[in-house]
Amino acid sequence: MSLVLADVGVRYGGVAALQDVSLIVERGHVLGLIGPNGAGKTTLVNATTGLAPLASGTIALDGIRIDGLPPHRIARSGIARTYQNIRLFAALDVHANLAAGAYARPGRLTADEIATLLERAGISGADPGTRAGSLPYGDQRRLEIARALAAQPVVLMLDEPAAGMNPAETTRLVETIRAIAASGIAVLLIEHDMTLVRAACDSVVVLNFGEVIARGTPAEVARDPVVVEAYLGSGAEALA
Amino acid sequence: MSYLLDFYAKHSRLIDQIGINAILALSLSVSLQAGQLALAQAAFMGIAAYVSAILAVQAHWPLLATMLVAMLASTAVAALLALPVRRLRGVFLAIATIGFGEIVRVFANNLSITGGAEGLSSIPNDATTPVIYASLALVALALVGLSRTKFALAVALVREDEHAARGVGIDVGTVRILSLALGGAIAGLAGALYAHASFFITPTDFGFQRMEQILVWCVVGGVTSPLGAVLGATGLSILPEAIRFLADYREVFNGIILLAVILFAPGGLASFWRRGAVRVNV
Amino acid sequence: MIAQQLLNGLFLGAVYALFAVGYTLVFGVLDILNLAHAAIFTAAAFAAFSLAADGLPLPLAFAGATVLGGIMGILLDRVAFAPLRARNAGTLVPLISSIGVAIIIGAALRGIYGVDERHFTTGGLDTAPAIHLGPVTFTTVELAIFLAAVVLMLVLSWTLRATTLGRRIRAVAEDRVAAALLGVDLERTIAATFFIASGLGGAAGVLTALEYNSVTLDMGGPIELKGLAVIILGGMGSVTGAVIGGFILGAVETLAIAFGLSAWRDAILFGVMFLLLVARPTGLFGKRALREA
């Protein structure tokens, strides 16, 4: 069971931002979503979380349709995400951000749970009393991941979590993401950083102009001439 | 002891006013904590004041009964208002609610049951100082209790980032309606007390000038701080009396002091005791 | 009959529009609601009264008071808004400091002029000849006021569209950071915006005072809130919207009076605003329009 998008279409005004997009994110797997800027990757995440209405198609989680539900209900059904531009509750502290993530769950977070969340997100050294907006940039991204994990989600969607990170931090992020998948969560990873995609993803879907143009393992997709052309124009060599 | 009694006798009106103003400030603070610049508190206050006064004067109801019905009325109106304004944010919400306040004022000005522009008089003066401060204490207690619940966390999250709040499963629409209704209830309490503490009430008592005043108290206190709101209301209620000796220069000093305070401490009084992250109950 | 009412609405609306434009300019550029706007409106009216009483012909008194309004606007920004800009204080706190300034201006006016109503004794306002044009009648004074308002708004529109200053103002309104990066002098542009906005607000004050031949301390009260209704109707930050919104509200108010609902006219006016806001939260033209002026 998993997150299933079937023939999803989204329109903004007269423009098709997404068209006939189908993909499946399985528990325990990391699916990479790549494509040039404007291809519709964030739109897909927005559509899945209920922020953009579907013009066509369906989205189902473990067999139950979630498209058409209000965003907060979709969140409560087990879908958590991080944001391209970081949307932490910056003025609140680390603890509060984690409590926010766990809002929909009964009870409150224990100290142990907090420690576990921080560790799984790779910021076990963070002081829960620190103002979230004061954390170093990389830690803020990881705090967003921790907040998402606090919801005990079925599906975790990461929107460019490595943006702004250096290679060392990115390598660490790979381990974090693989461990999250290993814990049974279905992970959708939007990324531009091909090193991260190769290392972290089990399979990849490539979008261009709102349509799926290729699927496969990271290696297969990187060699696919259609994909290369989409990124670099025709006649280019294989993708990094 | 006799000094205290003398002091009270001389300043009882001011002391009563401070109590009512503190309750008003708390009613707006509730909305501001949810990030809603809903400026209809004065209107809610007015609705409750009139309901309470009419029931007391025409139907001779006892104070407590009129207060309860008045609060019910203001809460209901607040909840109803929350529906059409649910998509409005920021300054749009502010202006819509100011407009609502004006509509209420015009109704009060033109209906015979509210006494028109002359208002209502001969309202029984039974909102004594103990009653007012007991009410304030009750409101404060209720808010403190509420602050320990998950609802309080939801309110803070909606204020900080509505979008992300939805993403963690919070029903933002419901939170906004509830906070507006709560503000309406508290403002209604203040309105009923105001009616029973004044000999008469007129529509201008509950217009934009009053609303501006309440907003000033809250922002001077610290926009998201209920304690700040109470301190702001207290300080700024005492101020005109304290500078009474300035006679004709009172008003200009009022403005200068307001300006000076807000320029010196834009975060309000609360910035003096707040450090680091904004505290929320977790 | 309806034509006369519409004409009245047009005249009333012109002044509303002029006043509202000042609100919307400041909001468009700074995202702040300037609650001292009505105080400057009143102060300029008193200034015109004083200038006229000192012997200046009315048109010059009008011009002088308008310029004075503009200068007050610049001072308002320096005292109440600029310090908060430097400290990144958001948009709610400046609102409060503008209230502080409004209180100070009001107190100063009361100190200087007392509480009595003032009238213009020169210029023959009360004996202005009436002009009959088919079904409608109006006085030369009313016409002059209307034309003055329209001319000022046209000048504003031209300034925003065709001058360098206008481009700078629109750039800052669009994106303050980008404008600064492109070399626009933020503080000077903001000062210029305030000069224009408060100048127009002051002009509206003088025109209102001339229209009713009355200058009172509380003349700013009604228009302060109606101005808000206008900019909501027209769309925050849109000058065109403020102008059109002003005329629409002038028409609504006049028609309400014509249909015998004068006592309810404010409720009708705000009711219309409320309904529009709920149906179309960004108003007729929304914030984007400051670009197109």
C-alpha cells in the first residue's frame, strides 16, 4: 500500500501545470522526482497536499482517495512535507516546532520522543529551547524534516531539502533519508542535486512541462536521451 | 487603611474603567494572538452593552442574567461575522471589521429600541468594582487555562504561519472562527459591565475611536502578549489622569507619550520580559 | 432628478477619491495604513482658513495649504515611520505611531484654533452663482472644487506614469528590495510619496472645507473611515481603484440620501464595501495596479 497518483492533471488558468501524471510511492522506498525548473515538481507536491485542486485524475493513500480533501485532513491522513523555501515556525523554539508536527497526534511529545526525532533528522545536538529561526541554515532544513517526522507520517515529501547545503552536508542527508525510508515511510524526494538523487533514490520519475517523460533507476534515467535533452538541450552528453 | 478607602473613593471611577479596559484589551489580544487583525471588539462591546442595558431597564432583569444574555449575543454575532470574513487577512480583515463596526453604530443610532443617537440612560449602576474585577479575574483564569491546551498551540501556529499550520493538520478556518468568537464573548462581558457601570450609553461609546484605543493598548503592551495587553490598558488608562496637571497640554502629551513608547519599544512592553523564542505551551 | 443625484455623487466622489488616493499610495509603497491622513486633511483645511483670513485669495490659500499638507506628510514619515522601518517593526506598529501623530496634530489644532467652527469669509462661497445645465444645477464653487480634484488626480496619474519619480515610486511599491538594489534612493522616494499623498489628502481637506464652508476639529472623522472603504473597494495600492472606488462610494452615498435613507447611508456604504470585500477580497483592482497607475 502506498501513495498512488493516477493521471493527475492540474491547471492554472489556461495552462496545464501537470498532465496525465501517474506515479506510486511505496513504503520503505525513496522515489526521486526530478526535472528542469518549472516542470511541475512543486505543483505535484502541492496537489498531493491539497493546496492545488485537481483538474483530472485521482490521488489515493493506502487505497483511500485524498484528492479533494482540505489540506489539514490530508495532513492528518498521514502525509507530511518539507518546503522548498523552509517554512519553519521561525519565532518559536525547536521544541514548539516538533510539537507542531505532532499536533494531530494525541498527547504530547515526551523528552525521549523529542530526542529521537532530532536524531533521526540528524540534529541530535540541537537545543530544544533554541529559536528555530536562529539555527544554522542546514539545521533548519533538518528541523523541518524532524517536524514532518513528528507527525508519524505514512508519506514524507521532501522539497529540495539539500538546497544550500555543501557536499559534506549533502552526503549526511543521504544517510538521513535512507534511514527514514528504512523505517517504513514512503519518501518522495524532489531534488536538483543529481549526486543526492543517485545516492538516495531507489527509482526516479522525470517531469518536463508537467508531463512524465521518463522513469527508472537513477542510472537509467541519467542516460536517457530524452531526459538529457530536457535538461541540457539536444546533442548533450549523459547527465552528470 | 483609611488612606486606601480615601484613595478608592477619589478614584473609583478610574479603577472601574481600568478593570473594564483590561477585559477589552484581552478580548482583542485573543484575536491578535491568532494573527487576526479583527477590529470589531468595540462593536461586540456595544452590542452586549445595549442588550444588557435594554434587558435591565425594560425587563428589569438582574445583572448576572443580563450579562449572560449579552455575552451570548456578542459571541453569536462574532461567530457569524467570522464566516464572511474567513478568507480575509491582514489589513483587509481590519477594514472589513471596521466597516462592520460602523454598520453596528448606524443601527444603534437609528433604532428606537436603542434610543437612537441619545442612547439609553437610567441603567442600574450595579457593576461595582468587585464585580468588575471578579469578571477580569475570571477571564484571566479562563485564558490561562486555555493557554495550557493544544488549542493555544494551534492559535500560535496559525499566527506564525498559516500555511505550515495546515500542513501539520490544523483546521485553520475553525481556529479563526473560535478565536473570533472568544474575543466576542470577552468583549461582550466588558460591554455589559460598561453599561452597568455608566449611567448612560450612546452609539459613539462603541465606535472607531474606542476601537482605536483598544488597539493602541494591545500594541503598546506587545501584540501577542495578553499580560502586555492588560498592562498597556492599565498604563494608558492611568496616563490621562496622571498628566491631568498639564491641563490643556494633556492631549498633546498623550500623543507624544504614545509615540515615544512605540518608537522606543516597537515590540511593546512585552519586549522587556521576552527574550529569544516566543514561548508557547507545548 | 436622478441626473442631479448622480452629479452630486460625482462631486462628492471626487473628493473621496482624492482623499483615498493618499491612503492607497502610502499603502502601496509601505504596506502601512496611515491613520494620521485624516488629521492632515483637517490641518490643511485650518491652514487654508488661516491663509485666507490673512488676505490670501482662495486659490492661493488652497495651494499653500496643499503644500503644507505635503510637508506635514514628509515630517510624519520621518517622525513616525522611518525609525520603525530601520528596525523592521512590521506593519501594525507604524499604524499605532500614526495614531500618536494624529493625536498630536489634533491637540495642536485645538490649541491653536479652539473648538469653534470656522468659516471662510472671503471668496463669496455662500453666494456663489448657480449654473443650470439641463436637468442639473450646481454652483461655480462646486464646479471649481470638482475640477480641482480631477486636475490633481490627473496630475498624479501623469506623474506616476510618465516621470522618473513616478517610476521610482512604482518600483518601490512593487518590490522595495529590488528597487534598492537597482539604485533607487528609498528614503527620498518614500519622502516624495508622502509629500504627494499627504498633499492630496490636505487638498481634499481644503476642498471639503470650501464645499460646506465649514472648518471643524472633527471634520476628518467621517472621511477617515470612508476613505478606507474606498480603497478596499478599489483595491489596496491601486490608484485607479481609489479613484473609481471614490466615485462609486460617492454615488452610493448620494443615492442613499436620494432614496430617503440618509440616516442609514453610512451603513449602506460600509455594507456595500463589506459585500464586495467578501466577494472579491482584493478589491476591483488589487495591489498590482500601482504599476499601471
